[in-house]
Amino acid sequence: MTKQGYEALVEKLRKCKTVDRQKIIKEIEVARGFGDLSENAEYEAAKEKQGFVEKQIKELEQKLAYAQVIDPSTLSSDKVIFGATVCLEDLDRDEKIHYRIVGVDEADVEQGKISINSPIARAIIGKEEGDCVEVHTPGGIRNYAILEINFK
């Protein structure tokens, strides 16, 4: 994952441990005040929420423990690789698009970040500026030309 993706996961973990956990503890305390726990829907809901947050914390801790962090600004290549920002021309729509190839957990198409596992990323990995690729997407076949590769 990129350095920014790693930092975002660290922040998400911090929030889960400090904010979300404390909020759920208070919800459980309030729900206990409603009486019999065996028939207390609020208590059950809070406990379920607690289980979800604890599972999320474990998953985040595991991802961070095994993360391989890559800073794209230290990379250089003539080919498209993980961390590259690529300017593509959509030959079917005659428009330019910019994508940064990132890890699965940090992908966000709205921000121009696509997962290394996405159809477009898989099609352009290893290609160079000037190459054309055909991408099989859920919406059909798309054709792109690689205009520029950078690592900013």
C-alpha cells in the first residue's frame, strides 16, 4: 500500500480504539439500565455493535502488521507499476483520465485511485507510454492509450 493508505488505516484504527469503543461502552451502560438483559433489545444491539468494532480493530491491526508500504515519490520506471499515476486517453469517449494505482484498501475511483486488482490496472501494469490497451470491464470492452506515467 502507499504511505498515504497506511496512514489512513492507522487513523481509522485510532478512531476505532478511542472513539468508537468508548461510545459503545456508554451505549452498553445505558442499555443495562433498562432492566432484564435477556429481553433487552438495546443491550443486544450494543453488544452486536461492539463485536463488529472489535472485529474491525483486529482486521486493521492485521493489515497494518503485514503492510508493505511503498512511497511512490521514490519510484521511477518507464513502465506502469504499483504507485504510478497514469494519464490515459479513453479512446472510446475521447477523454483523458488520471488514475493512481494503489492497494485494495485505499482504492477510491472518485479520488482517481484504482486498486491494483481492478481491470484497468491489471491491463496497464507493465505497459509504457504510447501503448494502447483493451480492457474488459463490467460495462464492456474499453480502449485506452497510455499518455503519461509519473510517480508524484
